[in-house]
Amino acid sequence: MAKTKYEVTYIIKPDIDEDSKKALIERFDKVVTDNGAQDLESKDWGKRRFAYEMDKYREGTYHILTFTADNADAVNEFGRLSRIDNQILRSMTVKLDK
């Protein structure tokens, strides 16, 4: 089966402490790898200002995951859990060309 490459960008609330942010990132990295993601690359883009207010925040910490997977299980589980977690403001998943 052909592998698909995905990029997931998510925004973390800016007011959480560094240890909580690190734990959150590790937890979501584990979620995608436990659901079949391979070649995981996890990058912190740092704090950036928004063009408009989101949930009463003017800035947030951006984080990007790039990985390959045989199916969309990792993407679906990330999406489900990120909508539940109140420390994540937004997330976006893109299927990349090879």
C-alpha cells in the first residue's frame, strides 16, 4: 500500500507553562506514532501573533508535525483528540505531494 505524507499544524494556547507545553507536544507525537505514523518530524515554530483574535487570544505557539502513514488513522485520532483538548486553539491537516 502506498504511503501518504501529512503535515499537521496546530496552535497551542500561549499562556501554558513550558513543562505543560512539552508534555502536550510529546502526548500528541505519541498519538500519531501509536496510530501508524512513521518518519515523524516534530518542529516548534514558536509564538506568533494572529491576524485576528481566536478564543480571546491574540497570539499562540505554533507546532508542526510531518509524517507518513499507510492510512488516515493517525490523522483522524489527532483531529479527534485536538478538538477535545482545551490547550489547542486550532489545528489543520494537509496531505502533501510526494
